[in-house]
Amino acid sequence: PEEQRVFADFAVFAGGATLEAVEAVSGGEGDTSPVEVLEAAAALVDHSLIQQAADRQGQARLRMLETIREFALEQLAARDDAAAVRRRHAAYFLSLAETAAPALTGPEQAMWLDRLEQEHDNLRAALRTGEQDGPNDMLPRLAAALWRSPCRSWSA
């Protein structure tokens, strides 16, 4: 059951994710430890449902083939907590963007621009979640944090 939950949760990541992001989104319910999430993710890699590769900074990055992701999205949509998973995903990437924002004009600019470009699809998904969730402060906060980033189109 834990592997099935992490499998469905992983579908919210567009373009893959770091282990830290997977822990934040799948472990965000409070009743799952980071170790359980990592064990489930490792099992999914062993079953070839998720692929692991190194990103441009040499950190582990997990990806899911699009056809498998579509199936996982169906599994997620069938759960009662699908909206909560999408909100945790959006909250994680809002935090990432707000952390990056002040560094976009400093000595770490290149590193943060590269990271934001790598997470472009996840940031767009977070923008869509903010738009769909109705009135809240997440969408303007995320847009404000990203305004300096020269990434491709941010529009959903």
C-alpha cells in the first residue's frame, strides 16, 4: 500500500523530482516517515516504475515515463486526498521559488536559474494548482517569486 500511495503521489511531478521533493509531497501527511517514502521510492525504481538519474548538479533525480505517469494520475484522481497532494506539491515549489528569488541577483544566480529551469514543469504545475484552487495567496506569491526568472513561458 505504501508503494502504491507513493506511486500515485509521484504523478503530480511534471518533469521529475528530487528525493527531497518526493519526501515533502508524499511524506506531508504526517503519518509517513521520510524513511518509508524513500524505501517506497527505491522499490518503485527497482520495479522500473520510476527511473533514477543524476541531474545537472549531480543530485539524484527521479522521473516517470509519461505513459506510466498517466496511469498514476488516474490512481491519484481516484483517491480522496488528490487535491491535498497537489497542494503539497504546489507548496513545496512555492517554497523553492521564494528561496530562489533573493538569490537571482546575487553570486548564486546561475545555480538558482539552472535549478528553476530544471523545475520549470513543476513550477508551471504549481501555478495551475494555485489558479484552480480559487482565491488564495499562493498564486500571486509564486508569480512574484518567479518574475525575475528568464525561463520559458510561465503561463499554464
